[in-house]
Amino acid sequence: MADETVSLDVARGFVARALEANRTAPETARLVADALVLAEADGLKGHGLSRLESYAAQALSGKVDGHAEPSVTKTAAASLMVDAAHGFAYPAIGLAIEALKALSGETGIAAAGIRRSHHCGAAGHHVERLARGGLVALMFANTPQAIAPWGGKAGVFGTNPIAFAAPLEGRDPVVVDMSVSKVARGNILKARQEGTPIPEGWAFGPDGEPTTDPESALEGTMAAMGDAKGAALALMVEVLAAGLVGASFAYEASNFFSGDGPPPDTGQLILAFAPAAFAGPAFAERMAALAGAIEAQDGARLPGLRRYENRARAEREGVTIPAALIARFGPV
Amino acid sequence: MADETVSLDVARGFVARALEANRTAPETARLVADALVLAEADGLKGHGLSRLESYAAQALSGKVDGHAEPSVTKTAAASLMVDAAHGFAYPAIGLAIEALKALSGETGIAAAGIRRSHHCGAAGHHVERLARGGLVALMFANTPQAIAPWGGKAGVFGTNPIAFAAPLEGRDPVVVDMSVSKVARGNILKARQEGTPIPEGWAFGPDGEPTTDPESALEGTMAAMGDAKGAALALMVEVLAAGLVGASFAYEASNFFSGDGPPPDTGQLILAFAPAAFAGPAFAERMAALAGAIEAQDGARLPGLRRYENRARAEREGVTIPAALIARFGPV
């Protein structure tokens, strides 16, 4: 059996069928498939098809409830709480996005907390959807433990992504999407698989000392971007995405990978700002000016452009489904 | 004439009189004095008494309008715009904080944009005030140009502070307060004054290459914390604090130091979250658990503790007013 390169539509169908065969409702399977295939298309492999086997295992065991129905409650004039009900995060996030689009026009700013949630995938995709609706958006998510508090040795915070997007008139939104760890954990998993050391500065062993051994790194903690400042950002995201919304903290959450254990119960917080309530009609001109000041410099680009380029290529050329996935869930 | 160590009250009186003698209204002078002396007490020298001479020069020349009266407008159910009217930032920020405290209880989340503003000082102090009112708070501010877009050579973004605070029951709030530059610009000014080189990695010369020469660094740009990720955060803050609220971008803003030129017209954005609208009554317990998980580790501390320790010492022992300030504005 070989890898197969297929259109995005065919890839979405393949992923959805794989999930439906593993105790996931059709509509949920479709939303998860949309998210994984978009991440794969954008070149964000860590949030793409590489997740399918572990998602299926978690749905099969019931660690993720593939039949959960998320619900949204308006808790005050501008605030929403979404209960993901221990299902996949994507349907809950989609519900939050649609509710925020409707609400923020009236309120200027609106926020949605999501609890009893799971892996949010590429956080940039969620804020991008809000920006395509004309809104400025911020998202914070917590993840299972990875980063130690500054001065400590044990993981208390997750790699805790921060994502941001803003509309640019007549072109794709500008999107910032980063974890607060120095590098993605996937880089360390890859080094372990390949039997190669990791560069110093990526991670610490369980003793809190820098390590180049991927095995020791995986038992230890990930370095935060920008050292103490990044560790402080990890704390900030932990409070916003978990403490504020009543989700489990990173150090309490089960992993996003294996089928065993209780649901991770992680959290997300999404904010949407209606520019009309702040800068007003000047906003579009202001954003164009900022983009122009960046792009006037040789070598400088807006963040997020590479993923749009990858996406356009994948729309033309398709994405590759690895042979191992076809063997496990096939045929395509 | 010698340095004099005086109580915080005496220091505030000294600063307020100095500003009143330089075309600043008494009530505004008092608010600016409160901010500078609190920063000095907290050990945040770059936002403390070191600012007094340049603040006075800017008020005297009219670059900052010492008689400006900030005003607040409710633009939608949960959004406010504050016009700082080219005055000092502190009265405008104070107005925003009081309005956010009143509004966020009804709306769950509320946001205040501030435009036609100036140097916001220690951003952590502003979010701390909201947290002492039981709110979770976030603040973004832009500053004059300092950081290049990733891949570029010329400053487009400011050092753009991000501040965050959350209440902890029965103790001081946890406060995160950081610029997105790797180090504060004050470190480079100090090296130039002392004629010493700066460590590699702090800054780039005008050619975009790393430099250890403070003079070249001041003509060039500051390194962002965490490299590309920090540059992306700088862009995010620029959009939130300036683009969204209709303020000048870093590359358009005049400096915060000299009396010449037009007003800087920078911006700030402050968000307040009422925990009752999200996690509800569980919030206090959740925050105590997180603080406990951090403090259970040897060597790990909550961010912001050092400034509270400095503040307590300054309340007992006073702060030192340098001889040069007494010579300029004296007597104490």
C-alpha cells in the first residue's frame, strides 16, 4: 500500500469516514475532518492528518465523546459560555464563533469561554474565521502540561497557544498563531523517532537542567519562548483559557494523544472585537497603512502568509494521505 | 546638593509640584505623581522618577497638554472609547478603569480603547487596579518605534507592553507585565552613558545586523523576545492598541522623551473580565489551586511578587529623590 495524494474533498471524506467508524456522529466527523484537512493543507502537520489515529482512538475509547452536543449559554450582555461536553473541540469552537459574530456587533466586544474541551487544533484557523467576518479576534487555549513556572522544574502550564487575526480589506486576514513554547513538542517526538539529539535550548530534563536527549526532554519540560517572559505568558494563558472559564489546568489535564484516561477537560477563550465600536470607519485604512509599512521593507512579510500559500497549493495539488492511515482506515 | 530619601507622600508632593510648575493642572499632576512614585517604589525605575524631567519638558512645550480633560464615550453595550486629548495617559487610563469596573459587572467582559494618548508607565499597575476590584484584566499599549517586523531592518512596532492581572483571594493579585522586546531600551541608554558594549542579542544596528555598540543599537532596532514569535506579538499589540482604537502606529509616533515635536498620539486597549460570567464562584478556588501548584516547587514564584516586596520596603523606608531632580525642581 502506498501514500495517496488526493483532493481536499476526498481527504475530508476519508477523515470523516474514519471517525464515523470510531463512534463519532456524522456531523461532528465532518467538522473534525474540515479542521484536520485545512491544517494539513496549510502545512501545519502537527494539527493535520497526524492527529487522525489518536483522535479515532480517543473517540473509540470514549475519552472524547464523539456524540457530544456542545451548547452555548449567554451569561451576561457580552459573555458566552460554551460547554463542549467532553466532545471534540471543533464543534464547540464553531458554535462559539457563530455566536460571537452575532453578539459582537451589538456589544463592541464579546467573549466566549469553552470548557470540558479538547485539542483546539490550529488556533489561527478559528480567529481567521472571525476576521473574515470583519472582526478582530484573539484566542487563548490551554493544553496538557509542558512548561514549568520560571525557576521551577515540573510542568504546570501547557504550550498554550495565543492566536490573533485582523481583517485586511481586499485580501486575506493577518493571522498570528503561536504556542508559548520555544518549539513545538512535535520536533522532540520526531528527534526521538529518528534517534537524533535535540538542540540545546529547546527543553529541560526532569531535573530542570537543559537537555539534548529527546527522551529526557519528553519526561521533563519544554523551554518557553523568550525564557521568563514566555513562562509568564504561559501563566497568563492558563488563567484566561482555563482558570477564568472553569476548565482543568494543564497539570490536571490528561493528554490529547492516547485513548486511555479521563477526558482532558481543557479550555479555550475567544474574544471578538467589532472595529466599528473602536476606531470606526478609519480601521480599514489604518490596517492597510500598517501592512504597507511592513511590506515596504525587503524581506519582511505579514505573519500567516506562508499558510495561505500552502493552502492555495493544496487546493490545486491536493494533500497526501500516508500509507499507514490508508492501511488503518482505508480505502481512500 | 545631595540625594534625599523621603516618604512616598513627600515624593508625590515633590513630583506634583514639579509638574504644576510646568503647565500641568493640579489634579493631573497628582495622578501623574501617584503613577511615577508607585513605579519608583516598585523598583520599576524606567517608569519612575527618571521620567520626571522629560514629562515636565513635554508639558512645558505643550507636546503633552497638562490641562487636557479626558472623556469617555460608550460606543456599544460593552465597549468604551476614551479620548486622552493629547494629555498625560494616567488620567485617561484612570477614567477607563473606573468605567470598566462599572460596566463589566453587567456585560461579563468590557473593553476600553484609549487614543490621543501618551506613555502609559507601568502597565501592570493599571491591570492590578482592576484585579483588586475582583476582575481579570488585560492591557495592550503601543509605544514609539523600536522593533522591526521579522525579516526587516527598520522599526515599525513599539516595545509594546502586554500586562495581565488576576485576583487571588486574600492576597495581592498575580501580575504579568512585559514589553515584547528582549530587554528594556533603558539598558541600552545606560550602556551608552557608561561607555560599555551591550551583550549580543539585545539589538540590531540600522543595517539589521546584531550589534554590541549601544550607539548603533539606538539608531537601529531592539530584538524582540523569542525572535519571530516576539515580533508577531509586537504586531498583534500594534493592531490592538493602535489600529483598533485609531491611534498612531509606532512608526508614526513621536518619542515619549523630548519636548519637541507633535504629541505621540499612541494608544492603549484595556479589557476587564468579570469571573462571575465565566467560571462563576469556582474561580477563586481555581486560582488558589494554580498558585499552589506553582509555589509548591522550590525556586518557582508567582510573577509580580518582587514589585510588591519592593513596594512594602519603600512604604517603610521611602524612595530616594536624586540630587539632579532637586536641583532642577527642588526643594523637596
